[in-house]
Amino acid sequence: MKKLFFTIAVLSIGFTTFAQEFSPVEAKAIKLIELTTGQQFEIMTEPLVKMVPQHNQEAFKKELAQSTTKLYKKMASIYTESFTEEELDKILAFYDTPVGKKMVAVTPEITKKGMEIGQAWGMELQPLLAKYSE
């Protein structure tokens, strides 16, 4: 529960920072990206953090977090090309509903389980790949 509150606080701070750096529509797109992929990004970068010696992990995580600004800006352009500002408002409104909040809360676990299933499937495909690579 503490992690969820911390994540929400970080996302809120991040959105405030982004809102100052980007146009209103970009800020909305970034908020949507944070809601839908922010926690997955954390899951995906966990192995990278573990590769860094313990004494450097906090500094690494700080710089990694800073690097997301460019990533989110690039991703925001995809969203703003695909959705109008009004559509982004409606999508964000959904994420503010109980079911939208639940979706945000359970998505990291779904992502983690999906990655495990995908890795197992990839291993199962190796014999198939070997069969057709000869």
C-alpha cells in the first residue's frame, strides 16, 4: 500500500513538472502515459537497477528517472497524433473512475505475469526456430 501511495505521489510530482515544460495537450498525453505505462516501466527497469552495484543504485535510479522526460515527450507525440485533446480528457476521466483506478493498480502485476508467460513461450519456440533455421 505504501508503494502505491509513493507511486501516486511521484506521478503527481512528475505530472506537475511535465505540465510546466509541455503544452497542455502534451501534458495530458504524458499523464496518460504515466498512468498506463509508468509502473510497467519500473518493472522493466528493475533488472537494470539490479545490475548496478548497490552503492550506486540510488544515483542510477535518479538519472534513469530524469531520462524519462525525453522518452515521455517522444511517446506523447504519438498520443497527440492519435487522439484529440478532448479524447485525451475522456480517457483520463476513465482512469479517474473506480474501475480505471483498479486497472492502473493491477496492470503492473498483469504485466509481470505476462512477461513470465512471454518468456516461457519464447523458450518453447526455440525448437521450432531451430527446426526451420536448418
